[in-house]
Amino acid sequence: MHDRQLSALEYEGELSSGLAEEALAVTARLFDDAESRVRRVVDLGCGPGVGTAALVKTFPAAMVVAVDNSAAMLERTAARAAGLGHADRVETRLLDLDGDLRSLGRCDLAWAAMSIHHAHDEVATLRALRSLIAPLGLLCVLERAEPLSVRCADELGRPGIWDRLAEAHGRWFEHMRPRLPGAMNAEVYPSMLAEAGLNVVIDRPLTRVVEVPRDPMMHQFIAGVLRRSLTNLAGFAGEDDLRARQELLSEAPSSPDRWEGAEVRISRKMFIATAAS
């Protein structure tokens, strides 16, 4: 995996960290209500470790096993944990989602954020995770609800442009859903979890609007999101609106102030489940 891809996943993870923290707060309350301690967590598909760090912070008595099929991702996860002073509480494991997950051992919490849809057989992966969960344990799954969207404060001389582009993006997404990896899964997860022998106790959408940080590298990431969507929106958005956004992207590298007040809307579907008896 290239450094640019790794960085893009890291930036999206940081922008969506508030959603992960919200999901973790709900999960932690469930353990508290059951008077159950979290001693071991499996972070399946940990990516660059943004979520792993949040898990370590939320469950201070737990060992977190960070699992990914990319050695480069695991290196970033380990480096992040070390930088936060938690190297002794994070174990990295190189393993594919379709591999022998039983080798990970028992855990109190199985955490799968934006990962299960990468499995070839999602139900089989969920069933394997069910076998890992200890009594009173939980599985928390986060999957994308809507595509990440960007809205700038500057209307580029075309009042309402961001509302029109958001509406066009929604129509494109609905048109492409059958062909987008993971795009349909948030809707079918309750049935997949049930088929895997899990009882869903919480099924909830999570949404946050985050102001884009004043960070040149983050600005590059946001510009990349907008640039890629230009092709997607052809035929769904007005030519004048697309032209105005193209001009923004042409000017943005030399005019970082153009990102002042820009916002990113991020959403997830959260499913928390227990092993069916």
C-alpha cells in the first residue's frame, strides 16, 4: 500500500474519530451497566491505528489486539501507540479478515470499524467473531451510512452551490450503490448479524459535521475527495457548478484560506451485538 493511500485512510480516520468516540462511549456504558470489565479487545481491520488509540484510551485496563492484513498499516498502528505511551498495551497481528480469526483468542470486545465489508464472506467473518466473544462480551460494527461529503463556506459566486452538489452526490450514490464495495451493507447488517448467531442490541446512525482543520496535509486530502467526486458527478450536477468547483481546486493549493470554514459531513451506522444463546 502506498504512503498516499495510508495517509488518506489516516486523515479520514482522524476526521471520523468523533464518531468512533461516540460509539465507544455507548459500548463502555453497556459494559458498565452489566458490571463487566473489558480486559481484552480485538480491533479487526485496525488500519493506521486511529481507532486502536481510542480503544486503549476508553478501556484503560484492556490489552488491544490490532489486526490488519497490511504490514504497513500495522507499523503505523504500533508507531501511534508508542507515541502515545501505550506500546505495552497494543499487540499487532497480521491476519486477513477471511483468515483463521479463532487464532486471535477470546476477547471481551470485538471492534470492527469500516472493515467487515472487505471480507469475501461477511457472515462467515461475523460468525468467527461471535466465537471469540466471551460471556457478557460485545461486538461493535461501524459501517458507512452515506459517502463523506465536503461543504465550503465560499459559495464560489453561485448561491446554493453546495446544497445542489450534495443533492447531486446523493443521486449519484443511489445510482452507484449496487457497484460500490460496502455501500449496501449498512442496510443488511441486522440480517447478517442474526445469521451469524448474534443479537443486535443497538442499531443506530451516527453523524458528525467536522470543521476542516488548518492543516495543509488535511487540505490536500479534502481536495482529493472533491477532485475524485468531479468525475462521479458528471451527468448528475450542473456544468456551471462543476466548473466552479474545478476552479476552486485549481486555486486551492496557492490559496489555503479558501478552506477556511470548510466542513466535512461523516456518517456511520453502528451495530452492537451479543452472542445469541
